[in-house]
Amino acid sequence: MPLNHLTLLTGASRGMGLAMAQQLLRPGHTLVCISRHRNAELAQAASQAGATLEQWEQDLSQGEQAAHTLRDWLTAQGPAAFASATLINNAGVIPRIAPLSASEPADIANALRVGLEAPMLLTAAFLGATESWAVPRKVLNISSGLGRRAMASQAAYCAAKAGMDHFTRCVALDEALKTHGAKVCSLAPGVIDTDMQLQLRGTDPAAFPDAPNFANLKTGGQLTSPADAATRVLAWLERADFGSNPVADVREA
């Protein structure tokens, strides 16, 4: 049995995704990052850590192309290449913050493609290509509290995350019927001090009524650093009961 563990991670170029990538660079691990841009610091860190790193430059608004690439790569590796295989769907975008009536069609479409369509396509490719692999397989979808609580001027992002939660529930039912089914979970990581938070709290309250609430999270010291959030998310991934609840929140621990 190989000792090499495989992790596939989207949105690894910044924020919590980058922090997760940095923490996943360990000996005996292969990390494949799928993002629009490569990260030179990650490549250097992988060399120093003795970890195997691949960085695929891929715009996840082109999810079908990404899914074909992933399926072909996994098929080429074969069922004996890794001791475990994990897909982390982390990438997401917030379109211009505005009521749906004032939103551009292209912005809405991009948010749904990156935040919902791409995770579904990549999950399908991952599960299909590895179905014969007799090793532990996991899918971790990074969701959000906004997928479970409606918010004005956030229709596209909220819809993408709500869809992520629900398709994860469906996949959990699918996989439970299989002899070697994968474990899946859509996990809300808490509120994190990222560029996304900066965007939310910096918006004119006239366009985004919740902007003052996000500003208060920052001034009140209630935001988690990307590194700490990554540590909590990856710890959840290693829990013995991972997937027992297909929709979860790190703050439940």
C-alpha cells in the first residue's frame, strides 16, 4: 500500500485556500492546487517540505474543462497510486455587491459557475474516476453561513453556497449506497479575515445593509485569521466522524 496521500484543492492562491495549501505540504503527500494563477512561494515551500506539488492554472468559470482535466489525470494515476484521496472545493467569488435587480448577468453567471457549477463538476469527476479505488476518499466543500442565512444584496453568493450544501446532501445519499462510498461534507468555516470580508465591510450600506455588521466583526476582533481557519478546517477533515453530518459548521466542534 503506498504511503502517499493525495489532496486536490481549488482556490489555493490566496486567503484560507493558500493557508490550507501551506499546511498540506508535508512529506508523503501530493497536493494538486487548481487556481487561476500559480504561486511561486508554494512551489518553494513544497521543495523545502519534501512534498509533491502540482499547480494547475485553471479558470473555474470553465468548470467543464477543469472536470475533464481532473478525470483524465486521476484515471492516469490508477487505483494503486495513493493511500487516500481527498477533494477540497474551496474556490468561490462574491460578485459586485448589489440587489439582484441591479446585478449584471455576467456577474451572476460567474458567481454561480465558480461557486456551484465547478464544485459539482469536479466532485462528479473525482468520484467517478476514483470509484474503483479501495482507499479512503473524501470530498470537503467549503460552504458559508450565507448559504444558510439569507442576506440582502448577496443573492448569487448565498444561492451558490445553499446549492453546495444541498448537492452535498444528495451526494452523501449516493455514496452511502456504495460498498466503498466516499465521505462528503459541506463545511462552513466561520468568519475569516480575508479580502472577501474587506469587500463586504467596505461596501456602501445603502447598497449593502449588512455592511456595518461586517465592520463590527473586524473592530470587535471576531474574525479568524486564514491560518487558524485552515487549521480548524483541516482538523475537521481528519475527524473520525467526518461526513456523518453532510452539512456542518466548524463552530459546532
